[in-house]
Amino acid sequence: MKTLSHPFRFLASLLVLVALFTASCGSKEGKVEGVNMLYGTTSKVWKTDKELDATGDKVKQTDAQEDERITFFANGQYNMTSPAGAVNGKYDFDQAGKKITMTPDGAAQSNSFDVVTLTDDKLTLKSAAGAELRLEKE
């Protein structure tokens, strides 16, 4: 078995370092940071960036859906607003399990989502069926 000569080993090492650096500086998709990224100092408003169905295809947003907002508060409350009205409720974020459970006020049933990404300006929630809602900080 022939070994690489010195210039080729150097070039191969350099390419590996560039690839690692590029990967580490790239997208934050898939990164779940601290719970305070969800609500900032006291609250944070999120709006829809993109919605994907369970097969990964983009779902076209209506004008009303583009106007929907969700606000998470530091006290465990949330508020969802749309042109059709508003829903208030409580949420519980399990950072270790990367899950958020949202329970509307007066509802017996809660909704749980996997938190795929949570950074200062990106939030991606995935339903049990596999659909994704990608939100961005307003």
C-alpha cells in the first residue's frame, strides 16, 4: 500500500479542516439552544417562515396564515393571533427531550411538538405526523 506524499497529505488535511470549519459555521438548523431563546427576556413574537408537509414538500401559505403570530412568554404562557382571532394557553418546554407541549386555555387536550431547531431567530416545530412549521423571530 502506497502512502500519500507530503504535499498531498498537507492538501488533504487542509481540505478536511476547511470542511469542518464550513460545517461548524453553517446553518443552525437542528440546533436546540436554551429555553430563553424561545421567549427572550420576557416575551418573543414568532411568525411563519415556511411550512412543510410530512413528505417534506413546501405548503403554500394563505394571506391569513402569513399574518399569524405566536408569542411565548417567560412565565410559561403563550398567545397565538390570526385575523380570525386569538388563542391563549400554557406551554411546557422540555429542553433535554427537545419537546414543547402547548395547552390552550380551557382545552382538555394538549398538542406536543418536537423542537427541531431553537436559536435566537429560528424555531422549527415538528408534529407527530412529520409536518414541520419553521418560524422566525419577528
